[in-house]
Amino acid sequence: MSLQSSSADFKIEPKPETRPVVIPRRVAIGCAAAGFGAFLNMWCTQPMLPVLASSLHAGLAATNNTVTAPLIATAMIAPFSGALSDRFGRKIFISGAAFLLVLPTLLCAMASSLEMLTICRFAQGLLLPFIFTITIAYIADEFPPATATRLAGIYMSGTISGGFSGRLVSGFVAEFFGWRAAFFAVGLISLGVALLVLFMLPREKQFRPMTSWGQTLHSFPDHLTNRKLLGNYLIGFGVLFSLVCVFTFLNFRLAGAPYSLGPAALGSIFTVYLGGVAISPIAGRVAATRGRRPVMVAAFGLTMAGLALTLLSPLPVIIFGVLLAVCGIFAQQTVATGYTGIAARTAKSTAAGLYVTAYYIGGSFGGILPTAAWHEYGWGGCAAITVAVQLVMLGTALVVYRRKQVT
């Protein structure tokens, strides 16, 4: 049955899978480790932004380039990483990129200027899609839809844990030993994670390579005319836009008066990411049994409630609001990540690469577009922009995720 044709709307869908979903432990650990390692590096500069601005004598916009540089690089390379994987395989790229990622991470620690640091961060971004883009395709290849949806939730727990750990480690190490030591710490952890991916993630068994570059390239127009994928890409854009906007500009709010939080305290706030670790597998299970639309509606409600609380003044209320928003946004991400490989009829890694491109373009815009609103209206303006993006995401989800079934 075509997932692209509108005539599919009138066909009888099979019942959801009712057999117990069994996920091999090695696969779960390997996929979670891959996501952990990638996102450990992606977000490690966020709690250090005020320190980097002071140490390297740079302004807000210039320092924020250390966040947006890997996002832009990831958006640029993701479709090509997917195309290479569709031609040559999965694990070789996932594990290879995990090891290579250690090098630019350590070079960040030796950067002599903000420009050099930004270049090293860009180099990290060029490698990251070879980890998470291909892992998404690996999951979709190796398992049936309901199992893949559950495993996507476990993978998302790994990515969230990595994002949390990268911020927490870098924040605390930068507070007591400086930002250079923070990059060294992240680099050493990345090496350990790469070893874990190498030994725990089984080699792919269901992968069927594209026989020619022409076949791979022809998959691009197929994906870009698939309305389900396009809608899913828009949702992915909004997910990272929301996360980057919240955590970048709320950091600057809390670093200023009356809170005046340092890097360690800002890194500690990212403990709320653990809420995402808990909710992602739950969102995957609910989406696999009850459908994606209920999950997206509930996630939108959580995000709106959380953003409303961040507008208040008491610090504990703000942190609780961030927790609710994080839970909502990561539930959205779990649904969208799992759906990418299901909606793609062929060349799943290329489809995942395009999703990652949309996702990180959204993140890049989330770090840039709200800057003017921040200067003019403060955090309230940034929150209003996030609400608008979330409304677009909800409307798109209600159109794209029409059925209860995951197949």
C-alpha cells in the first residue's frame, strides 16, 4: 500500500500489532549509545555561552554561533550522509563517525579564538548526521513498524540523555576548571561512547543497498513529493526550533539579574532533560498502540503549559515550566523520528537525512530569529514565537497523522 497516494485514505488499514514487542538488548543499548554520543557534543556549549562571551571577548550573537555552527553543518550534510548509507551500509558509518567525532571535540579545547572554536564546532556538525541520521534508518530497516516506533523511543532517550549530559558536564567542568577542560571531558566521554557503539550495535541484517547512484538520487524527488514526509519534516523543523529557542534565550535570562546563574547552575537546569528520557519511551508505546495524533495533542498541551510557567518570576516555577515544555517537545520528537522511516517507501536513510536537515534548519532558525525579539521584548517575545511555531506543528500533525495505526 502506498503511503504517498491520497487514494490510500480510503483503503482498509490492518489492525495494530498486538504481539509483544521484543527489542534485543544489544540493539537497544547500541542505538541509545549512538544517540547519546551525538547529542553529548551537539549541545555542550549552551551552558558555557556567558563564559565564552567573557573569555573570548565576544557578544551574544557571535558566541551563539558556537551553537548554530554544528546545526548548520548538520543540515547541510544530512541528506548526503543518508545517500551514502543507502548505497554502502549502516553500521560502518555510525561507528566510524562516532570515533572521528572525538578529534574536532578535542580541537575545540585548543581553539585560540572564537572563530577557530566555531570552525571546530562546524566540523563536529559535519560528522553528527552520520550517527543519528543513519541510526534512524537502521531502526526502520531492522524492525517492523510497531517495534521500530518503540525502539525510536529508546533511541530518543539516548539522545536526550546525551543532550543533558553534555550540558551538565560542560557546565560543571567549565565552572571549576574552565571551558577548555570542559571540551576535553566531552571528548573523552565521546571516545568511550564510540567504543560502546562499536561493540554493542549489531551489524545490519535487513539492509538492501541501492544498486546505483542514480537510484539513490532518484529517491530525493520521491521523498520531496511525499506529503506525509513533508509534513513530518515540518514538524521536525518546529521541534528543534522550539528547543533551541527555549534553552538558548532562557539561559541568557537566567544568567542575568536577578538570577545571575553561573555555568554550573545553568548546566544543572538541564536536569529537566531527564523528563524527556522518561517520556520518550512512553510516547513511543502510546503512539504504537493508540496512534500519533493523541500523543501530539497531549504534547502540545504540555508545551503550552510549560511556556506559560516560564513567564513567571520564581526560579522553581520557571524550572518546572521548562520540565513540562521539555516533556512535550520530546514526545513530539519521538513521534516524528519514528514516523520518518515508516512513511518513506524506499531509501529510508536518505529520507531520514532530509528529516535531519529540516530538523537542524529549524534549530538554526531557533537560535537566530528570536534574537531581535529577545532584544526588544526579552524572554516573553521568544516564548511567543515558540507558541506560534508549536501551533503550526499541531495543525500539521492533525493532517499528517490521520490514523490510529502505526503501519
